[in-house]
Amino acid sequence: MDKLFESLKGILRFKGVVTDNHVFRLHYKVTLPILVAFSLLVTSRQYIGDPISCISKDDIPTRVLDTFCWIHSTFSLENSWYKKVGVEIPYPGVDKYTPDDKRTYHAYYQWVCFVLFLQALLFYLPRYFWKSMESGKIKAMILDLNNPVLNESKRETNLRLLVDYVIANFNHNDSYCGYYTISEIMNAVNVIGQMYLMDTFLGGAFSSYGAEVWKFTEWDWSVRYDPMIRVFPRLAKCTFHRYGSSGDVQRHDAMCILPINIINEKIYVFLWFWFVMLSVVSCIAVAYRILLYVSPEARMRSLKPRASLTREEHLAIVLNKCKVGDWFVISMLAKNLHCINFRDFMSNLSRRLEGKDYNDTSEA
């Protein structure tokens, strides 16, 4: 199992430079490896065994029957879901049938691993877009000032270079901030869109899947009916046709055990709750970003916790003169610079914006 998921460790490794927030990282640092891990899990036969195993009283070779039913899908009968198990039927959805009986076909399990992997790629798209637009700007601006132990001469030189660069690009960073906002909107749209994708993939069952499973845990044992087995049946029907000895077409009924669905049902229960939570926090993040766009007071309050050593008057001078794009760059620097270096950077930047001489010395 460790070898199977070893390749995902690189995704989870934290990089030194921060160019986003915690909600953003939930998409590509947490959700992406979760989906890839699930995709690998459902294809790993050493952990779940054969994904399908069919039983028939006829002389059809087991391997042939398993392969046929896996390729052509299994089905359940709608009119046998609520019959009494062990008396009328052997399993919910499994019963004798006529050609007129309504059937629900289960072919999705062949595609689960591919759909999960596609979803993982879609979760990386906003990150890829932002990474392309950001182009290592913050990493280049840090100039080793994230290091608490730095030669004083080098520290002063780098602080001067950073302040000069920020002044030269002052009021020209709105597009940079806009790209990040677009990325956050992409995250929210992606997770909500993927919920509709999974609902379509599972025949309309995903939208209420988690809620029904949650209700199921509170039912009385005497009336319990597991909603998971309707979406992911562990036993289903399969019909195999072949020519008989006299040349006529013979129908052979088989019951197929689907061990893969024991894994699938747990995966999609988890994904339902995870995606609901992620969609909520992503929408809140977008709303918060809009608030920061329109409210200078909100921008001040959001920066204060990251600039605990910086004088409030220095923050006020800088934020009163900068646009939202400049605030965004400064907030990114606050996340990455050491607090003492950020204090001195803001002190020197405020002096420059007021037209005063550059001051290299630290201000308490």
C-alpha cells in the first residue's frame, strides 16, 4: 500500500513560497491526491480481488461469464427492491424477470477509475492557470528575506531592492490580483460542476446520496434499507446469450457478485460530504475576495494578523495609497517574509510613499 501511494507524497509536500490561501490548497493539495488515490485503489486487484465474480448453474466457463458481464454490464430489477430478502428474493434488485420488466443497468463501475482521474486533473486546472499567470513573481521578490538569520548588509541591500521594485510597479498590480480571483472562481465553479458531473455519471443518484446514507444511520434496525446498495449493488443480474446444440438462441441467467462496489460506495459517500464542504468554503472564499475588492477596511483587517510587528501607522499609510492589486502583492509578501523583515519593509515603503528619504535602519 505504501508503494502504491508513494508517488503522491510529492503533491503533499509543502513548498517554501506561498502564493495562495488554505482554501485554494484544499483543491490541489488535498482533493487532487485523494482522487488519484481512489483511482489507484479501485484498480488494485491485490486489495479488492476480482472486481466481478458471476455464478451460473449452466456449463458456461466462469472466466468467460465474468468477462462478458463486466464488459456488457449488470442490471437490477426495479420491482424487486423492496421484496423480502431470503423469502421472495435472494438479494434486493435480484429476481426472476420477463422482457417487460424495468431494469436498471450498472455500467459505471467500469469507468470509475477513469472518471476519478479526470476529476483530479480538473482540480489541478485552476492551480495550473494561477501558476502560469503568477510566473514565480513572489519567489523572485522574496530575495532571501524569508530567512530570519541574514547578513545585515545583504538584508539592507535586499530590502532596498524590494522597496524599489514595489515602488516602480505601484498601482500596476490589479491584473495580477485579478488572475488570482479568477483562479478562486474557477475552484468554486469546478467543485460545483463536478458534483453535477458525478450526479450524471451515477444516473442522478449522487445529488442526494450522502443525505440518504446519513438518514439511513438513524433508522431503526427493523426497517433499515441501505441506500448504498441501490446505487452500488454488491449482487446484480447478468444475462448471457449463446447458441444451443440445435442452433437456437439460449438465455442464461447469472448472478454477479461485485466486490468493487464495496469500495465504490465508501468512496462516493466520502466524496459527497467532502465536495459539499469544499463547495461551501470555496463560495465563502469567493465572497470574501469580493469583500476585499470593495472594502479598504477589510483589506486592513486581513493584513494586520500577518503584520503583527508592523506599526499600524505604517500599514495605514501604505494601504491608503495603494490599489487592491498592490495590497494583494503586499499581503503575499507578508505571508512569505520573516516578520522582522516585513516590518522593516513596510517602514521603508511608507517613508518612500510619503516622499521621505530611504531609511535602512529598523524601526521599533
